[in-house]
Amino acid sequence: MKLYVDCEFTDFICCELISIALVSETGDEFYAECSDFDVSVCSQFVREAVLPQLGQPTTHTYSTCELRDALLRWWRKISAEVSECLICVDNVIDWDLLIDLLGEVPSGWRAILVGHLTDPARREAYFSRHGGRHHALHDARALCASFAGGLSNAVSVADVKPTRFNW
């Protein structure tokens, strides 16, 4: 199974999760927002482009601990017969924030960078039709919609940025 993941976060320096979206290749979706991030560390860009979109669509807002539990419940519901999951991201920060939230890499999960495998025209067409650029759910949907094919040129996140989450 492929899951396309996008996160919005406060800043590249003081990086706290604001919202997260996971979109499966079969159409299952998870979107939630954190209620306990520190607004004072948000960059000017985040204040202008991300924060005004929170709460759209009507969403679930959780503390970080509650968000972890909600995400794991969703994952268990959709993955009953899944042994391997490819987490498709266009930035390694999305992987880091996801695993930071979960506390560990779930069994069978592997992260790959796929931004270079997307069709820019299809991605722009998604945003032209639906808007929502810099909204985690729209960005994850756009990543999924613009994925242009095979994984032979996908790059493992572990090869790009070794972190404590790449086991």
C-alpha cells in the first residue's frame, strides 16, 4: 500500500507539527490538526499561508497524544491485510514529523521520496481545481494525484537523510 503524507509545521528551525494528512492510493484519508503547537514559533510564511486554512474542511483537532491515538486507530482500520506500506513524501521533514508523532516506525513501513516522480502539470491542475496549497490534506491529495508512475527511481528517505527513524 502507498500512503501519501504531508505535514504543515511551525518553522524549519523550531519544527512543531501543525497538521497532518495521509492519503492512500485507494482513497482512504486521514486529516487532523494539532491543538497544542506553539503559535509564537510559527514563521511569517506559516502565519500567512497555513494558519488561515486551519479548520477547513471541518476537521478533528487533537492534542499531540490524542492525534497519535487517532492516527493509529485509522491505520489499524485500513490496514488489516497490509504487510508493507510505502510512505510517499516529497520532503523528509514529513517523514520525520510523522514518526516523531508515532514515536516509532510501524512494522512494514518504509519511507520514499517521490516529489521528483510527480507530474508538475497534474499537480498544478489539482491546485487549480481544488485550491488549498499549503494545507496538508490538499498537498497530500495533490501528491497522490500527480504521482506519475513507477517506483524504480524512488529514493529511500534513509539514503537522503539518515535519522534516528530510519531503521
